[in-house]
Amino acid sequence: MADRELLQILLRGFESKDLDYKGPLEWNEDTKKACCELVKDILGMANTLGGFIVIGVSEAPGGFLWEGLTAEQAATFDTTRLNRFLQNYCDPPINALLRKVTHDGKAFVIIEVPRFPDTPHICQKEFPGVLTSPTLYVRTDNNETAPIRSSADFRGLLEQATRNRGDALLTAFRSILVGGSQVGEAIRVPAFDEFLNQRSDAIAQFDARNLLKNMGYTGYREASFFPERFEDGRFTLDELRAAAERGHATFTGWPFLFISPRRPEVTYVIENGIETLIQTKDFAGNDRLDFWRFQQSGFFYHTTLMWEESRDKREGSTRSTADFGAVAIYSAEAIHCLTRLYDGLLDDGDQLSLLLRILGTQDRELTSPVGHDPLFGGYVCRIPQVEIQRKHPLAEWRAGVVDHAVEVSKEVFLRFNWEHPNLQAVRQIIERMFAKSW
């Protein structure tokens, strides 16, 4: 993985099924309890989605503290040493990859945990108070590690094993049909990493072409969509354009995905897809800047300037704000667009990932939309960006657009330290938006 991608993982600022933060510690086999607690989390992550465990970040009442490790602590971590210890407890073995990252003059360790290929990992050795044997550990919806306790969890694990095995068989067939050496090079990089590379390219392109860069804006909302399988030329340009036209819908007076026959010059073909960049002002005089890219792999990226950022600057306010209604609306429009874009491109059972990100959130305060009771309590974000990741089959996204949008919005609000967000108000805002169509 590139350094910038490791840094994004380090600074994500919230835990998920595929990311766990641990405070500063050293790796010392003589302190078996601490080592086994780490083994437990690796087992759970490997049996779920795979992911990353970051050492050197502590949880605090207001969020997370990037404390880092001392040079002595960092020196105790070694990939071979870690995996040798893991093999005593995991069947089949887990081969984790350990990386050391420096940020802001501080050292951190990132353990990359691979998702199980076709057989889940069983804990084969006990440690009192930490590990029991034989046990299957997974990551729960509360982002904790726990033994499988329900038939639903066990069924989910079996379904994941089936999908993983199917991917392996598909890879083997491709190697036979196309030729092992050529395909082998392509499959060494996981699909998720390929899509992240395309996301990084899209972000860099927007940064290079940002028409308002000299204004000093930092607040942007982003959404990225991508399927589970990466294939560079999977869809034709005609298919992408037709999908973009399906994804175009206006609920607020301005479409989430701008594409218009009256403005053909703002949508253009790039090397491996289509792209749009448009800059204007809204009815209140706030700057608007939208950029989206849809690639032949099926990757979609969208970013827009937060109108609150422009309003605050235009009014000369010293505050940096985020309207919670705008967060809810962006989440809902993004998910609605996702369901329209891939309708006809993918099957209902195909998995689709959503990465929603808000930039420039450090010290940004959450505020109420016009017509709603003001928020009291100073809900302020203490991390530089907020990123939420979700993955569901296309049919599930389509069946629960409002529910998914409420859930994603809630996760954003928690990063602003709004511990008990008014989800009823959020749902009403989203449902009222969908009741309108311009």
C-alpha cells in the first residue's frame, strides 16, 4: 500500500469492522495476556472483512488521541515475530503484515489483517480470560471482537466463505483461459486496493482542477461507489453515460449527479470513463462546485463544496459549521444515486461499497437546518475528516435507501460528538426531500 493510503487509515478517526485502534504498547511474548488480546482481535477481523489494527492511538472522551509509540515500543514489533506467535493460536494460520508509519513526528504500527480465503480461522488454544478454544471470533456491529453466538452470524460466515471460494475459483479459471503469468500479475493487487488507487487519482484530479482553490475552502462532501470485483474495462462508455443519465435526479433544486444536454461541455470523456466539473452559485449566492467521475471499472467518485463553508465565508463568520440536514440529504442523495447508477450494470445480489467522507471537519460545529430547533451542546468534530464505509448487495441498498441514509448520517453525527442524534428529525428531512421532485 502507498504511504498516503496508510496515512488515510491511520487518520480515519473512527473504528469499524475493518479498523481497530489500540493505545501505545510494546510486543512482548512474556506479557502473554496483552499479546493474546491482540490475537483475539486479529482472529475476529480475519473472520469478517479483514482490515487494519493501528497501534498508538488511544480512545478519549472527545474522540481519539494519536499519541504514537516510543522508539523502543515500535522496535519490538516485527512481522515474523508476530506471525510466529499467531500460529500457536490460529487454525488455519494467519499471515498478517506489519507496517510502521511516521506522522507528525510520531511512530505508529499498522497491522494489516487478511480476510480468510475459504476457511474461517478457529482459535485452537486457550488463554484464561482472553481466548477460548475451539471458538470462531468475528467483529460485531459494535466494532468489537466476540465469539459467534447466533445462527445468523454463522450463516453470514458461511456465505462469506462461499463468496471467497467462488472468487478463488473464478481466478483459477481466468488463469487457465488467459494464461497464468498475465493474470497472475493482475490478481496480486486486491480489488479494494485497485479501487482505492482510482479514488486517489480522482481526488488528485479534482485538486488539480479545483476552480475555487484560491478561496481557501476546506469543507467538502465526498461519496465513492464501487463493486466487489475489479475489472478495468468492465463497462463501455455508452453504458456509463446511460447509467449517469439514470442516476440524474433533482430533489433539492440541484441534482446530486449533474449531467445535462444543455451543458454538454461540462461532461467529457477521459481515458477510462466520463467526468464532470461544474462551478456556479446557488440561489443564495453561495459558491457551488461539483465534480464527479465514473470509470469503466464501475468506480464512481463525487465531491461537492459544502454550501455552509461558502456561506460562513461570505458572511464573515469566524465559525466553521456543518448543517446536519445537509449531511442527511447528501447521504440520502448519494445512496439513491448508487441504486440508479448500477441498475442494469450489476445483478441485485452483487455487493456494492459506499465510502462517504467529509473533509475539513477539524473544529467544525454541527448546526440545525432552518426551521428546526437549534442544537445546544456544542457538537464539534475533533478529527480532520470523517469517513464512513458500508457494503451491501444492490437489492438491499435499493430496498432501504432511507434507512441506510439515516444510519450513515448517525455515524457522521457521532464523529461530531452528538451522542444521541435526533434520528426522527433526520428521517423526516430525508423523506420530505424524496417527496419532492424538480
